[in-house]
Amino acid sequence: MQQVTGKGVRFDEKRLKVAMVAAGIRTDRELAEKSGIDERTIRNAKKLGTCSWDAWAKMALAIGCNPIDLLVTPGYPDPNWDTLAALSI
């Protein structure tokens, strides 16, 4: 099982994309402008699934969701997958 540590967090790229669409944010650049973090940081976070706690919180705040909404616990089913699937593009 993967662990969330003080050095970074694990979040799901698909959940981030769905939350961005739901918030009307279409691009990484737009999210970067709204969150105040570098666009490169967002791309790396999506690719690697990790980022600093600060960047994670800023992305969630810009999107208007709870940071926990962007996490997935490996090995456990996602209770909101049906809802996320319905919202996805």
C-alpha cells in the first residue's frame, strides 16, 4: 500500500481532471493561474501523482473541492466512482 507522507501526497489524475471540468477549469494553465502555483508543478503532479501539501491544498482550493476528494486509497474501491464516471469527459 502506498503511504501519504509529509514530503508529498498521492492523488488521482482522473479525479483531478473531473474536478477541474466540474469547476469550469479547462487547462493546466488556467488551474495554475487560479491556484497561484507553477503550471510545471501541476503537470508533474498529474504525471507522478505527488506534490507538496501546499500545492495540493492550493489546487483543491482553486477547484473548490476538499483536498481529500482528490485522493484514492490503493487497494480499496472508490465509493464515488459512479458519480465521477458520470461527470467525466
